[in-house]
Amino acid sequence: MRRPLIAGNWKMFKTVREAIGFAEELRNVVKDVAGVEIVVAPPFTALHAVADAVRNSNVGVGAQDLYWEAEGAFTGEVSPGMIKEAGADYAIVGHSERRRLFGETDASVNRKTRAAIAAGLTPIVCVGETLEERERAETLGVLDRQIDAGLEGIPAGQAAGLAVAYEPVWAIGTGRHATPAQAAEAHAHVRARLRQRFGADVAARCRVIYGGSVKPENVRDLLASADVDGALVGGASLDVPSFAAIVMAARPAAL
Ligand code: PGA
């Protein structure tokens, strides 16, 4: 019942020109793909150009971050309304690089998630444990804390559209992905927590996607688990053939 979501997080890669070239090529390659929600998240500078380049296609556009205020003296920040107006419908929130390098906390993730929903953006809220936390067997507790604090105060009626990305920090950009069993355990746990917070109906509709070294070669195994509803893809989303191969693998007919 959940449509798989494949989102490409470009991070700080691609100029406007490169982004447009990618978007035009991707929309052509995936034009006949049905049953998969496809999203690319370019840097802010390319958001509007990419949204233009994929208009009237089955490719959606997301921001990699946002700020929670509508406007004001917040140098360097971008508001949910600006993102929406630039043509995006999604926003990644709380990526581990933002948490680790830019001081993002569960509290800021919460404000950003609420602001994204209020602006009509679909938040893709990132959670996940570090290697030390996994080794100390704290993974499930970390996920509980990040979900509880990150999604606090969101009414069940607004939660069904949101996506949670389980991204073990040790798997991001390392080439070392979670095993399908590790992903299945974490995703089932996230789903159970969403059920506690929002009830069974809403939890059954939220997408819980996996991120961390997803490649065309491993995506099928990762998506095989019933609770893995797609992927947040970094490095392998930067080139059209590999991103398109991941999209193809997520088609309901391919699983
Ligand atoms: P990766 O990044 O696919 O390059 O590991 C994933 C992410 O950061 O979302």
C-alpha cells in the first residue's frame, strides 16, 4: 500500500548547469516508470532550475535542509515557503551531516519538520545511530529518542505524509551498508514507534526509507524487507545510470 520513495541527496555537488543536465537526462530515462516516487535534492542554488527541468514529469524535487521561520534576519537561511515557491515539494531534515557538522539537534529537527509540514512540504526526517552507539547496543534507544523528539507535537492527522529515513551514520558514504537484517530490524522498530505515536493507520502510511551506501548492486536486498519503503541515496544518486538503476529496482514489479 505504500508507494516506494527513492530520493537522491546530492549534498554539495553539481553546479546549476550540471544539475539541469542531470535533471533533463533523468526525466527522460525514468519517464515510463510507474509506482515509484522519485525525488532529487539538489543544492539550494539549483533548486529552481531543477524544478523547471522536471516540470510535468514523474520526478519530484526536494531541498536538503530548511529553516523554520517564514522570513527575517537569518543570514544564510532559506524558508519553507521559499523552497516551496522554488518548485520543491520535499525537504530532507536532520541529515546526520547536518547534525554532526552543523550543530543540528533533535529540537531543531522538530522545528524544521513542523515548519515543512505547515508549508506543504513532505519532510524526509533522518534518524540513525553512530558506530559507537551500535557497538554499545544503543541503536533502538537512539532511534526512539530521535523519533520522539524530532516528531514531538505533530498531530497524527498531519503525520501520514511524512517519511523517515533510517540512515546508520556508519553506513553513510563509507561503502559499508547495513545488512538487510540490520535494516529490517531498525525499520520495524521505527514503524512500531510511529504506531505508538500516531496510531496504526498513520504508521502504516508513513514511508520509512533506508539510507547509507545504497547502490544498484545492493538495493534489491535492502528493499526486500516489508518495512523498507525506499531509499535515500547519496553518492550513487550523482550519476543518472546508477540512480535510474536504483529507481528501476524499486518498481513494485521488480521486487
Ligand atoms: P551515501 O549517502 O549513499 O553516499 O552513503 C547517503 C546519505 O547521506 O543520505
